Amino acid sequence: MQTIFVLLKFYTNMVRFFIRLLCLALWLPLAPALVAAPHIPATVEVYYSPRGGCTEAIVKALRAAKVSVLVQAYSFTSPPIEDALAAAAKRGVKVQLILDRSNLTQKSSQLAEAVGDNLSIKIDAKHEIAHNKIMILDGETVITGSFNFTHNAEANNAENLLIIHSKELAASYTANWQEHDGHSELYDGETAAKTKKSERAAPHKTSFATR
Ligand SMILES: [Zn+2]
């Protein structure tokens, strides 16, 4: 009789073991997916060009900025956006721009005139094109999309723009911004003059103002 009980217990334990093994085998393929795709909570606004309110939305967001504005841009010829950045710097917001080297050839810039304690411009010449179009506001809002910060992007081009409110995403974009900041050079008149003189291998002959 006792032998039967021992055998029964053994078989019960074996069945439990295999059920646990089966559960583990079913769960394992799901595990990497759960780890690789963290949920980023965000609220998103979307705008489209031409004349779909992209510039207005950017200006509105910049007017609300309180602490910091980090920018990465390829082209920069939009007077309303330049004004909004300069105004933000004037009221004490720390504004830091990293621009593509094509910006060195532009003839005049409200932004260059606004360079001061709260507004700095760096040039990222490490890449064929520094093609990002990004603003990070107060470490909690990311503005990005195909939309260059230009009049043409607003008035003539087909573009899209997202304004994403997410501290988690802003932290990721800020880390990437800082990486580019590390190899970018501070912009001043001297740098611009030197670049013009040597006519460095500038691969983009497209005028800054035409995009
Ligand atoms: Zn870079």
C-alpha cells in the first residue's frame, strides 16, 4: 500500500514539473518582445504643410517654453520661428542650436544677431548633412518631422510635423542632441569667414534659403 502512495506522489510531482516546463516554454518567446518595446506614454499633435499651421504651432510652443530649448536643424530661414527663439532667450530661456554647416553661408540671420548669454549656435560639420529637424522644450516636449524651419516648408512644401509631449522621449532626444553637441563647433563670424575663404569641401551647394 505504502509503495502505491510513494509511486502516486512521484507521478504527481512529475506531472507538476512538466506543466511548469510547458508554461516556461510558452512564456519565453514573449519575454524579449516585452523587454524590447517599452511603452512611452505621450500625447501627440500633428500638423501638415503647406499652410497647415506648422509654423504657428512651433511659435506657440516656443512662447510657452520656460527653461530650455534645444534645437537641431538643417535649414533655418523662418522669421517667425527665429523671432520666437530670440524672444525666448530674451526672457531667460536657455536656447542652444546645433545647425548644419550650410548655415554658415547665409548672408544675414536674426539668430546670429541674437547670440548672447542665453542663445548659442554650434555647427555640426561631422556629417554629410546634419539633417535633423528637432526641438526639445523644457525636457518634456519634442517637436520633429520632415518640416524644416523655413518659410518654404510652411508655404510651399509637403511636410509633416509632430509635437510630442513626453518626458521619456524628450530624455532620449536630449541624449542624442548632447552626442552631436560634443562634436559641434561654436559658431561665430570668424568661423563663417574662414569656411567661406577655404571653400571647404562643402558637398551641399544648395543655397540655405532655397529649402
Ligand atoms: Zn553630429
